[in-house]
Amino acid sequence: MKLSVWTYEGPPHVGAMRVATGMKGLHYVLHAPQGDTYADLLFTMIERRNHRPPVSYTTFQARDLGEDTSHLFKDACRDAIARFNPEAIIVGASCTAELIQDDPGGLAERMNFDIPVIALELPSYQRKENFGCDETFFQIVRHLAKPMERTKRVTCNLIGPTALGFRHRDDIEELTGLLSDMGIDVNVCAPMNSTPSDIARMGAAHFNVLMYPETAEAAARWCESNLDQPYTKVVPIGVGATRDFIAEVREITGLACNADDSRLRQPWYAASVDSTYLTGKRVFIFGDGTHVKAAARIARDEMGFEVAGIGCFNREMARDIRKVAKEYGVEALITDDYLEVEEAIEKIQPEMILGTQMERHIGKRLGIPCAVISAPVHVQDFPARYSPQMGFEGANVMFDTWVHPLVMGLEEHLLHMFRDDFEFHDDAGASHHGGQAKERVAEAEAVQTVTDDNVIWLADAEKELRKIPFFVRGKARRNTETFAAEKGLHEISKDTLYEAKAHFAR
């Protein structure tokens, strides 16, 4: 564990909270100091939930550490069961409480409650949030799910979606519709929207759809071994992956099923004349392993982009991402340090970033367009509208989401390029009032500047640099300064700018 301004994942008890908050009838008793209640805000403020997470904290304080704190935990358990009347409780410790070693699981089990008590052992100083989700859901399934007779009609369980997940709410709806088109019903969706009673009847399904390996692969493997339920390996994000998913479901069920793709517009839009200026754009992709793998395939095979860099922050997916990176001819970046990610982006100088909220901030600082494809995300990535990532509608959504930053960049460049035009300058007013356009007030002339290395940009070079689109202007400036340093030049003129352009175009 280390201190950081930003972090891609919280400690594992936040993952447990994501599972508990997605479910109903389950309560989480967390042995934690007063300050650890900050996690509530992740759900009420960022995800905009209209209720608090189902979590009770012991909230011990510094003065409590000089005496036995186990009674605080026992009182919290009794109060939670009396107040919320849950079907089951999960119990554990936060990263701070782990140090005092009160053993919440053992304490709760010895209290002999008449509801299931599921103890969580989450190593806060070795693992992180996604592991917390995966391990918590696995323990819930292991304790509650039982073998039972299969449903007469072919059904499946959707497993993996949690609270605070990236578009999980809408992915559930999209996959439920896709499977319905194929003649398959959903038996249970978990953890999201399920109760402990629902978990108990997961064994009635014929197979499991593993939506997000980060949060449910351990449970999927357990169900395969103990409930004789196969699970899907393809995550249906993108057109190609969705078609592969449909083929995999056919193979598992033996059904000759098809899905309705009449709403699918992404392939034609990506191939249309209006989109050809996107072809060959160099993209850097970073996020959780599942979304990065999917985004790389979509970027190259469905959008015509060039994958210039790829990486993930969750080390559990490092092997998969290294394998994907090798296929794309790039080196994988496996790190949870956003400063290393920023350094890699600066070095690669992509024309677009596909990443998390962290990369959105990095893109703003570097002047590179960014589309968000993965958690962690901020409030704007929990939209009120239907906006899945999975299935055919998810492919449409991603086309719009990815293209929008590039189109806006192009529009801004065109407005900048025609800024001296009598009709489009800032003082002209609305273009449909062109007849009333005012004469442009003279703009300040470009002046020479001096870099940190005492290289002087002459005024004519600065003026010419402004004509370059803003989203590649930084790269052009850096390349020119590198060229000048190699040539031993102390001044950069307009000619130097074009010489550098020719040099790096070879």
C-alpha cells in the first residue's frame, strides 16, 4: 500500500461494499475506524444512488485502541440484524482494523445468529478492490448456492455486475434482451439486484454468463466444479465479440439460436465516408483488463485505429494483457501508478486515449482527446440514459463515445484555422447573421518564446505552429525541439518547423 493523489482501485473492503451494495437483503458489518466511512460517498455521490450502502461500521476511535475493541464489533452485529433484518450478513475488517486482529469472522460465528454469517478474509495490504469483489462474491456463492434440479426451459445466471461498475446496470439489460432473442431466460443476475435467496437458487440454471472476470471468475469456477455449470469465456463487448459470444452460447446449450442485430449500426458508420478520417489514428488503451482486451479488438478490427500502447492496472489480468500486447506488437504496461501511465502516454504521443477517469485528466493536461472505457470513473459516466457497453447496442454506444472526442477536436481545429475569416472570427456573432458581421479587432501578434532549455521559438514559428490542430500541436512542438537539439540549433524558425516535420515523416 502507498499514498497517492489518485488510485485506480481502493482496498479490498471497498470491493466487498460494491457486492453488498448491489445486492438486496444482505448487510455488511465492517470493523473499521471512524474515517473509513468515506466509502459511502462513492455510491451516493459518484454513482448517484438514492440510498446508502447496506454497511454498518464499528467506527472505533483512537481512545478505543487501549482496550478490547471486540465488543464494539459484537454490538454492531446485533444492532445491524435488529435494525435491518437481513437474510444474511457478511463480516470483515478494513485495512486499518486488520492491524488490531480482532477476527470479525470468528466473533460473529460464535454469536450464533439464526441467519447465515459469511466471514471475509481480505488481505488489505496485498490485494485490492477487484479482488475484494471477486472473493466476496465467491464466498457468498460458496456458502449459499446448492445443487438443484435444472429449470425446464434453458436458463442462465448473469454473474459479475456490481455497484459502482462501469455501465453494469445497462449491460444487464442489454444481455438479458440478447439472450431472450436466443430463447434463453435469465435465472438469477448476481450480485447486482439479487438477494441471498436468489443466490441459493443459482444451481437451477443450465450455465453461467461471466460478464466481468475481475469480479466473478472465482465464483464461476466454483459453480463449474460444484454445480456442474459451464460458464462463458467470451465477454460480449464489440461486434465481433458479441457474435463470438452467441456462437459460444449455441455450443454450450445446443440451441440453434440467433440474435436480432437489426439495431446494429456501428459497422456501417465505421466504414462510411464520414468516418474515413479516423482510419489509422494511433490510440493508447488503459484500464481494467476485461475492457482493455475488448477495446483493443474493437479499435483495430472494427474502427480501423492503430493500437500504439496498451496496459491495465489490475495485476490479476497482467498475463492476459501481455498476451494481447504481443499480438498487437506493443509492450504491455502493467501498473497502478498513474504517473507511469502519464509518462508512457507522453512518450508514445497517441492521437487518442481510451482509458479511465485518470486518463481523461491526463489527456486534458496533454491536449489529447480521451474516451472513457473502464472504471474508475466519475459521476458523468453514470448517465441517466441507456448506455451499455455490451451487445449490439453497446457497439453503437462505443462508436459514438469514441468518435465524439475526435470530431470535437476536428471542429475546434477548423474553427481555429478559419479564425481570421470575416464571418467566423470571435467578434462576428452568429454565422446566420453574416450580413451583420463586425469587422475583426486585430489579434495580438505571435511573439517569440524561450523553452526550459533556452531554445528560442521565433515569432514566425510560433504563428505557424498555431495552424497545427491542437490535439497534435504538443507533439509537433516536442518533435521540433528535439530536432533543433540534435542539430545544435538555439533558435527555431518557420523553416526549422518544416524541416523537423520532414525529418520525422521519413
